[in-house]
Amino acid sequence: MGRFIYDTVANGVDIEDRTLAHLRIVVMNKLRRGESFMFDVEMGDGSGRRSFWMHSSVPLQFHFYGSRQPRINRVWVEEMMLAAGGPNGLWIMPEPSEEAATAVAEE
């Protein structure tokens, strides 16, 4: 379990390391391009949902508790990039199956 920290530690959200690694790629690429966007995440403690306006002027951290870099699912990253650029913003969607990732790679 990792932690996404936005601005201050008090604004942190626990997110599974594999998911966090994929979110990191999406956020890094969007902000590197100068693109701000909304990021919605369900709180793992049942307290609801939080929305973060992602902008390069706000400090953020991706704290991984595991030591291994997970294998990246390119299809999942692409789906999240599309969501981040859409009207509802980025959200944690289910990871596509390996078969879906393989089928897209073969096209």
C-alpha cells in the first residue's frame, strides 16, 4: 500500500502500490505537458470521495511502501490518460485484463 500526498501529508490518500505506479505515470505526463486536471479518488476508510485539482504549482509525492517497481500495463495508462483529459477527470478505474492489453499490443 502506497500513499499519494497532495500539498501536505494531511491531504494524503492510501493507494495500492501497483495502482499508484500507474497514476504516477499519468500525473507526471499530464503536468509535464502543462495540463491541469481533476483527480477523484475514493477514500479507503469509507469517508467518501476526494477531488484534487492537479496543477504543477502544488507539491505532490508518490510514496511507495514496496521496494519493487511493478510491471506497467500500457493499456491501463492510456485509459487513465484519456480519462484525465475528459470532462470528469482522472479516477482509479479497474485495471484491464492481461488479455485486453495483449490484444491492443498486437493490433
